Amino acid sequence: MRREITIIGGGLAGLTAAIACAEGGACVTIHEAHRSLGGRARSTAAPYIANDGPHVFYSDGAPWRWMAARGLVRPFRRPTLGELARGRFRYGGRPALTPPWSLVSALTRRGLTAPVEQDFRTWASARFGEEAMRAACGLAGVVTFDADPGRLSAAFVWERLLRVSAPRYPAPRYVVGGWQTVVDRMVARTRELGVRIETGSRIDRLPEDTPVIVATSLDAARALLGDESLHWESGRAVLLDLGLARSSRDAFFVFDLDEGGFAEQYGLADRTLAPAGRTLAQLEMPLRAGESKADGLVRLERLADLALPGWRERTAWRREAVAGARTGALDLPGFSWRDRPAIGRGDGVWLAGDAVAAPGLLSEVSTHSALTAARAALRAVGARPAA
């Protein structure tokens, strides 16, 4: 039997699937429509090395462990206590060192199980009260890129809130050099394993002679597979990246509990991301229904005023964007990750990406789904997945 597997898409999911398939003994070919690999895990070129929106790895999940076992995420930095002391929470229009007690109290009730069928606003209001619910929705906006997480499944939102507020040394990890460093290491690993990489290769029909893993956005997969069922809810947010002169007054992070926005000074955690004496900050603000990029930027710049005092006069580099339908899956009431588009599509085709039927927080869905798809594809060609 020919042990050949084709992967369409060279982002985080595609590279993960390629490594897993090649480690299992398959001959793998990646087709990537762009001239470079990495997808949304790519970063800008120096001197300011910015992610495609705020990104962070969480070390308490299986995807991190899989990458760490392959040397893909070292060296990395943990946030120090001094850096964490420079964090802020915006609530009631004012910055504070800690979130409101009502939210803290709610998040201590970690044994609660939230229902899939009910929306988070209704469930949280009944359990914790209106004030805690509103603050929780603000915090959830940061990890969903959605302006109204109260409308989402209570189980979906509660799981994410518990994850980001876990009462232990913070799980976020900052890979030195940014996510592009991880992409470069993943690409190097695929080449070591003999994976064939075709960039600038736009596929408009599925190959018929090999199993295929489609590791693209749902929009691209829908067009390629001709399957109109490939839709799922996702967030929409305005993004702002700033390269600016360093200041001791700048916050490390600000969680905007009023509007769901977020600001983080990545250049504080990793000084390789900006030139000496400079820093890199990345901010995001979920866009409301029908809200324009310009109006969203007005709100986001108000958050920048709070997080980075005097930032306008210090800015040497700026980038703006809107992230729409590319911020991960959101589950509405009555739905869980198991209800998203299935990874297995039949006839030797599998999906991988951040909006398919796999668990995890944000980009972790891509890694989980890619590994699931890789295991199935390897079985289809008579190969055994590596440990």
C-alpha cells in the first residue's frame, strides 16, 4: 500500500498534521496557497515582530505538551511576578489592580457545571448576580473575540473563564522570538522528516489518489469540498499593533471588563520582539453587531490611552486590521464542540482547523483536530501513529 498523504493548508493545523503523519511513516505533501507557511501563526518581520492578533500559548493543555516534546516551543518565558504586578483591569471606566470582588467570588466556584443548552447571560445572572455576570462577559470577550459572549452557550463560556483564571502560577508562555519562531521550527521539523512542501500551490479540486487532510479555514474548505454545511459561529474584532518607545508607566496587560477588549505589552515579556529601548504592544476589541472598523478603533484607542499613557507621541510603527471569522469557533446555546463540522468527512478526507469538532482553547482546537485527522489518515494508509 502506498503510504502517501496530502495536506492542503500550511498553517498551524497543516504543519501539525504533516509532522504527525510523517512521524508515523507516511510520505507527506503540503500544498499552501501563500508563498510562506504559518497561516495565522505567522508574525511580521523585524524590527517589530507582531502576531496576527494577540496570541499566547497555554502550558496546561495537551497541544503545548505535544509541541514541547518536539522542541518546538523552547526557549520560552513565563510572566514574572513583577510583570504581573503591572497588569490592570478596566471596570466601570477606571483601571484597577484587581478585578471586582463579585467576579473573583464567582470564579472561585470552580465545581459548578454550566449547561450547554442555556445562554451564559441567563445562567451567570442567576448564579452570581448581574454585576458578576457583566464582568465575566467582559473577561470572556477577551478569549472569544466576541462583543456579546453572554449570548453564547453557558458551558462554552464557563469552561474558558475557568481556564484563564486557574488559581495557580499563570499558564501563559511566551516563546522567545514569537510565534514565527515556532512556525520556523515546525517547518524545519517537516523538512527533517522528508515532507514535500509546495508553496504558492492553490488547490481547486481534491486529489483522488491519496488521503487528504484539509487544514484551511471553513470558508476555503466549504468551497473546495462543495459542502455548504461547513459553517460555524466565530468572532469579529478590530486589532491594533504598536511599536513604541518603552515607558515604565506602560501596563503589562489590561483586561477590559467593560467592553471585552484586551491590551498586552508583548515587548515586556519578550524583548526580542522590538529594538532596544522600544516595545511591542498588541490590542484587540470585539466589534459590536454592525460596528465599523473606524468606530471599533475609537474604542480600542481609549483602551490604549489607559494601558499605554502617551502612546501616540511614542509610536514609531502601527498596524491595524479586522479579524472576522478567523478567531476560532464559538458555541451557541444548545451546541458544543462535538456539534461543529466533523473532522472525518468520508471518502478519505479529513478537516483540521480552529472551527471543527475538537476541544481546546482558541488555537488549541487546530492542534487537537490536526492530530486527530493525522491518526485517522495514518490508519487509512496502514501506518501506525507515533506516540
